[in-house]
Amino acid sequence: MTDVTIKRALLSVSDKTGLVDLGKALAARGVELVSTGGTAKALREAGLEVKDVSDLTGFPEMMDGRVKTLHPKVHGGLLAVRDNAEHAAAMAEHEIGAIDLVVVNLYPFEATVAKGAERDEVIENIDIGGPSMVRSAAKNHQYVTILTDAADYDAFLAELEQTGGKSTLTFRRAMAAKAYAATAAYDAAISQWFARVDQQHHFPPVLASAHRLVTTLRYGENPHQSAALYVARNPDTPGLPQAVQVQGKELSYNNYNDANAALELVAEFATDSAKPTVVIVKHANPCGVASADTLLDAWNAALACDSVSAFGGIVATNVPLDGPTANAICEIFTEVVVAPCADDAAKQAFARKKNLRLLLVDALPDANRAGLNTLPIAGGLLVQDRDTGKIGLDDLKVVTKRAPTEQELADALFAWTVAKHVKSNAIVYAKDGVTAGIGAGQMNRRDSSRIAAAKAREAAETHGWSEPRTNGSAVASDAFFPFADGLMAAVEAGATCVIQPGGSIRDEDVIKAADEAGLAMVFTGMRHFRH
């Protein structure tokens, strides 16, 4: 059997979008409508004739609606193999009628959780009968059509129009696949809620997750790789999938990856006391970060850190974009700009650069949110907590003879925050709320330190400064210095203060070298590896 004439439909939906129009179209074709509770009420109020499911089963809805459709006359009508003689005989003996179409969407479990409902209400919004009908109909898609998404109603009705009231096997297969994805996502959401609320396991025995396809992308990191963007069904924080693209070309995989790196870093500066801050990212690493009294000043300072790398980069801000800053950004080639919002002058400035992508995120992600990071490996998945580690003044341990000045401490904490978002081995020099040099992704810490210092010297030459900004700077290292050579590279660059985790077996050698160089050094006791 390929095409199936729709004669009887069972409808039971929580989201009643498009329900009445669907019901009217079915009724116009002589389809018998069977329904439950609020769905039946909505159809009747629209003037449609509806048969209650209790009339079909011979049993009333009971237990506050917990038991409505869990009955052989429902599931027999869904699961029967129509051309199987034994199945047909059982249907005749027990007076079970075939059901050709099931229209079901599930209790709003995730929405109930999202609004902060109490446990009992959340439990009551775990659908049982709905998923059972969905799975039965999807399993028997050789004969039964299942619709779980109102967005598919029009396509279904168009097919009926084209086929004279029949559904095709191709359509039923597609809807069955979508139905199983819907129930899998629903169960994953429930599993995640139990794991989070009951906290029986920091890492659950089975890791369930569900994401919805937003769009396919032009390609992945490279043209020979396919790629797509998915969104969490119940996001724990705003982010790029929720952003509004005001203008520009389609975003690529690399655009999303780099823009997310910029957004996650600038979110560290989302406190009420934070100054306007600009982050410039290239290949998921920051190449310039600055905080200043105005956004334009922050942009100019961040750009000056490494204007060569900033070409073709991603820009993120922690405050609304204004016209002067937008005009300045437009002076160099920029791929993407991400901001909470932008005024009309900023939008007009960017409009001159039609390929530049402007993304407005409304709100920045919560940098302190709990959650898990996952990394696929061959045959499995690595899972860890998000790095939400924070360091304040009270957490710092002065280990040198000289204690840092107030300004050195401020610069050290700024550099430390940036270093958290730089690929290891990471070295970040900062002065007056501006990165002076960033060394990323090297296999040893000394090379990262020297690269960062070299970039600072290049910036000084480019801008005609009398000295590189590493002079008098604070330097942050994402992990301890295993030898004094990495520290001495910072001394050569002119740094006067060091912030690092400590914990090396050679800490005493490093501290001694710092004292001999007149450095102030603090230990954080916390590492920020990033791979």
C-alpha cells in the first residue's frame, strides 16, 4: 500500500495553532473527527462534528485526564497491519476501527519548566498518552499519517488536494521520522529536568540532549565539510541562535564559531559596573580587547592592539552600538558585529557595508551560568562543566616581596579574564584596561609570551608610539610557568606584574626570578586551560 485515503482522524493537541482550519478541511472531505478534551471543545466551537474518544473506547476519560487514549481501540486502530488477515480478524472481533491520521502535539513540559512551575505541576505536564499515540502512528506509517507540528498542516492539506484525499508513503515516512525526533526531544527534556532537579548524578548515566535545526550552512570549517546550526529546545541563556541579523550575507560556520567566542568573552564584562568594552576575535581567539569610558575609545584601543589580525575579524560589544563607533568599525574589513542593540545612526553606518553581518542579541549570555561542555571523540563524548571560575581581589595570593599596586591589580584581573578565553598556552599583557599583546595556542609558554610581546612591539611601530604598551603592564598566564624562562620573557617585554595559577614544582624558582626582576606576582590557585 502506497497511498492511503484519510477516512478517520484522531486529534489531540496542546498547541491549537491551525487546528480549526485543519479540522474544517478534513471535515469538508468527509473525514470523521475523533478528539479529546480541549481539542474536541475547540473543534465543536468552530461548528464541527466531533466524536469523543470516550465514545470510541467505551471508557470515560479518568484520573484527571491521565487516562484518555491508552486503550486497545485506539492503539489497535493505529497499529493494525491493514493487509494482515489476523490483524483484520482481531479488529473485526473487537470492533476496532482503523485510524488513518493522528494529529498530536504534546503537553508543554518545557514551557512549564521555563516559567518556574512547582514540581507537581511539572510532573502533570509530562505527557503519556500523546507520545504513545505518536509512536504507534509513526511505527505504522505504512498505513497511518502522523502530524506533530502545526507547521506541517498546510503541506499535508496540499497533498490531500493533489491526491484526492490520500496521503503518500513518502510524506508519511517523513512525518514518522519527524515524530520520533519530537518524542526523543521530549523525553530528553524530561530526563534533563530530573537530572537537574534531583541532582542524583552530576553526570547522568545517560546523557540526553535535544536540539532543533535552525538552518543548514553553506559549508563547515572548510568547503568540503557540510554544516548546520541547531538551537537548544529550551536555551539556558540567550545567544547567537536567538540573534536578529539586521543585515549582511549569510553567516558561515566559522562566522558563528568566531562570533560565539567574541560573545562569550564580552559577556564577562556585562556587570553594571563594567565600562563599555569591545572584543575583536580572529579564529576564535581574541586579538584585541579594551574597556574605556566610551565605546569609540574602547574600539580604537582594541584595534590598536593588533590591527593586522583584526582585519576580517569579528567584533562584539557589551553596550549598544552608536554611530561614531559603527563608522570607525566600517573603516576596516569586518566580517561580523555582535551587540545587544544598535541605534539608527549605527545601522545607517553599517548599511554602507552590505556584506557586513550585524547581529543584535538583545541580551548577553550569562557568563556565570552552569552547564556542560561536550567534545566528540572517536567512539564517544567528553563532557565537562563550563568554565565559570572567577577570581576576585580576595582570592589572590601575593607571593613576591613586592605587592602589586592598585592599578597593577586591576590590569592583572583584566588580563586574567581575557586569558580565560585564549587558546592555551595563553599569555595576555594588559595595561589600563586594554590588551597590549596576546600570545595564543603555542606548544610552550615561553613562545606564547614572546609572540605576545612581539605583537606589542609591532603595534608600537605601526602607531608611532615611543614604547610598546607591554612596558608597565600586567601579564596573565592561563597556567603556571613550569620554568622561569617564560617569566623572563615577560620581564624582557617590560611587564611589572604577573598573575598566574601557581602550582608548579618549580614555583620557588619562578618566584625568586620575579623578585630578582622587581616584579609583583600573584597566584590565583585556578587554571584556565582552553583547547
